[in-house]
Amino acid sequence: NAGVTQTPKFRILKIGQSMTLQCAQDMNHNYMYWYRQDPGMGLKLIYYSVGAGITDKGEVPNGYNVSRSTTEDFPLRLELAAPSQTSVYFCASSYSSGLWEQYFGPGTRLTVT
Amino acid sequence: QKEVEQNSGPLSVPEGAIASLNCTYSDRVSQSFFWYRQYSGKSPELIMSIYSNGDKEDGRFTAQLNKASQYVSLLIRDSQPSDSATYLCAVINSGYALNFGKGTSLLVTP
């Protein structure tokens, strides 16, 4: 199993541009999550999904959108990129009931200039 | 805001010693607790989960949970230079999402 995969690994965006961060998992996990990590800060939840077609906002959703059309994929969309969105983005997934252990992808390092 | 607090460190221990990492949380209804290890430039890696009061051992790692004191700790026995990393404490308050502390930097010196 590849686990959780993310693309791209690195990206530089200009202010106002848009992009989609890709995330996929092959563990048949129902739950998927997007976090951002800023230097010296803990991970902050952006959005999460409990299954295909179901998404909900986390702590810091402004400026982002998500969709979940399949169990495997959970892309994160950035519209009108701003310097405040410069961060490292991690996707994670977990099983449903009983086990909440989350497994993380390798991350995407995004710079907005 | 439900808080998860960790000492940022760095915590420096000599090779072979026991490293003790601590975490406190503010939400009394928290039920699930996790320790992640994060090397510089890498993603968090799950090393321990604990759900009930007491100790849980896995190899050189022991997680300890005290819900009455709202305290969770991680002990690393026989610390190795390869254990040098940032250790993140994470708690599920309600629902499904992890609430992370800012992490404790551990340095194991040869």
C-alpha cells in the first residue's frame, strides 16, 4: 500500500492564482483531513470529510474549498492565493468507528508571493 | 478554544537516557490521545495512541495517561540520536479531528 499520497511536493504561487492540492489514500479509510502547519505552530485543521460526498469545515477554512467524490480522493482547492496561505499542507486519513488514529501524507510546501 | 499544551524545548538528553515528554489538555471530555514524531521537513508519524488511564508500552516507548489531571506523557527509554525530532501531542476533543500541541523538540546527544 502507498498509504496517503500528496501532489505536488512543492509549489510557488503568485498572489491571486488558484491551485488544487491533491490527496489520495489506498487504505479504504472513510475519514480524510486537511491540515496546515506554520513554523513554530501546531497543525491546524482546514477541512475534513467523513465519507464520499460529506465534508465539513475545520478551524481555519477561509480561502479553501474541498470536495470528496470518491473514498480515495480528497482534493483541497485554493482560490485567490494570498501570502497568508504560505504553509505546509498535510492530508491525513483514518478508519471510521473505534480507531481514530490518523495517518499523514508527505505534505505539500506552498509559497505564495 | 480547547488547548493542548507542550513545552517547546529543546529537551536535551544524553544517548541511552530516558526522555520524558509531557502534555496537558484543557477539555475534560477528551477520550483519545496520540503522540506523533516529526522529523524536520517531514510529515507527522504516529508512534503511540492511548485511550484509557494508565501506561501503554510499545518497545522503547511508554505512553502514560491521567485523565483526572488532564495529563499525558511519553517516555522514551534508551534514547538514540535517531530519536531527535519534534514530538507532537494530539487529542481528539469531540468529533473526529485532532487538536495538536505545538510540539516539543528533543535532542539526543551522543
